[in-house]
Amino acid sequence: MAVKGLRWLAAGLFISILAVGGVCSAEGSKTVEVWKKLFTVVNGDGIDSNTTFLITREGVVVVDTRVTPMEADKVLKEIRKQTDLPILYTINTHYHGDHTFGNQVFKDSKAIIAHENVRKTLFGPSGKAHLDFFKTMDIPGMDETVITLPNIVFKDRMEIFVGGYNLRLIHARGHTDGDLFIYIQELKTIITGDLVFNGKIPYMGDAYVEDWISSLNYLDDFDAEIYIPGHGAPGGKPVFLAMRNYLLSLKGMVLNQLEEGKSLKETQDIVRPALTEKYKTWKNLDWLDANIERAYLEYNSK
Ligand SMILES: [Zn+2]
């Protein structure tokens, strides 16, 4: 019971910190002190991907670098409002440009770290194609992006011990083939990357639905109270549970249609309204058809 009581206290503290913790706002974005010395920059111009930074007594760790050098510069300014300590490590949770195209601003950190598939995808022609794709989106400052690759990569997991923290970087495929999440035991916090979207239908352009569900089941094994998603506001366990429930709903509804031998279009016409009703408060509802297609193609081939 004592442990449970502490958890509720921590959750209460977390909510009050969030309520008063908006410390500043660059244009469009807002920096939230999620937990002591752990900040997340939410929203932003162009794309709403999150950047998180942890200030340790030795220096700063940055997770994800936003969509352009211009947006990354804003993050750097936010960091400098808090500390003059050096930026030690930069981590990319996956390869998507809205999490990596600001890397060049942090290239002087000791290392840019990611799963090996992130480097593979951003390297050479596939990286250029990804950047060209982002350049079609009319995002201010996109032309200044120079793809800056992770220079330390890993396969399954790695750990960083820095300034009194142990950061566990764990590969968990789902949103892409190179996702990682970061568990910070000392803060009972998981930085999920795009394995979790908060209040938004997730992007599934290169996702693996079944692996994604398995990865979230695995994530559930970690003792955490704070979840910092790739998009949307940080929050407690309900943020994580809502994402898993969304994927389970998508899977269940699509499987039902597949069992009845329905075509993709018939499946979309039945599942889209059902998911729209269930998730009507979420953003990106126009991505539902693409999500249904991704799940349909994956489970149809099993
Ligand atoms: Zn992504």
C-alpha cells in the first residue's frame, strides 16, 4: 500500500508540475518541465514532434531534434535558458525527419545515438529521398537541413550512465524498424518516441502493427509513471494505455473484416466510422484510412 500511496503522490505532483510547469514559449512551441530537470518542448512550427532534454550535473542529454535546424535552434535556446552545461549526448528515437532533421545543431555533442536501422535509412539515397519528401511539405527552414547521421548505433539495447542517471535505450520495433524508447529509472519515466502519440492518430506509413503492440506490452513491464510521447503532451499511464487500446481496436476491427472476407475498401468503410466515433477527440482522423490499410495488408499476409 505504501508503494501505491507513493505512486499516487507522484502522479499528483506530476499533474501539478504540468499545470504550472509551462516555463516559456518559443513561437508555436512550449517548454514544459515534466519532472525535475527533465524538459519537453512540445508543439512547434511545421510539425508537432517533441524534443526532450535532461539536465544532469555533468551535462545535457537531448532526445530528438525536431524537423529543421531552425526548430532545433529554438530547442538549443530553451536549453541555454536553463543551463550553460555542455550538451553531451543526442539521441534519435527513430529516423523520421521530424525527429532527426535538426541533428546538425547538435553535431558537436559527444555522440548522436540511434538504433542501427536509423543510420542505415538516413544514409545515402534513402536519406535523400526522405529529406526530399519533407521538402514537399512546405515547412519553413526545411532547405537548410543537412542530413546529419547518428555516429553511435546499437542493435538491441545500450545504457548511458551520466550525472547520476542511468538511461536505458531499448530497441522496440513498431512505428518503424528502428524505434527505441528510453527508460529513466530514477525518474520513473519513459521517453517513448513515436511508439506513443498522445491524443493523435499515429502515423503508420512504415509501421508494423503486431510488433508495435508487442513493443507496448514490453514497455508495460517497466515501472514508470511518466510517459513522454513522440507527439502530444507528456502524461501518466493513461497516455500509454490509450495508445495501446487504439492499436488493439484497429487490429481487432480489421481482423473481423478480414475473417468475413471483406475487401480493403469495404473494411475501411466499416472500420473508419467505428474508429472515428471511438477516437473523435483525437487529431489526425484523416490518417485512419492509411492506418486501416497498413493493418489490413499486414494481417492479410499472415
Ligand atoms: Zn515518426
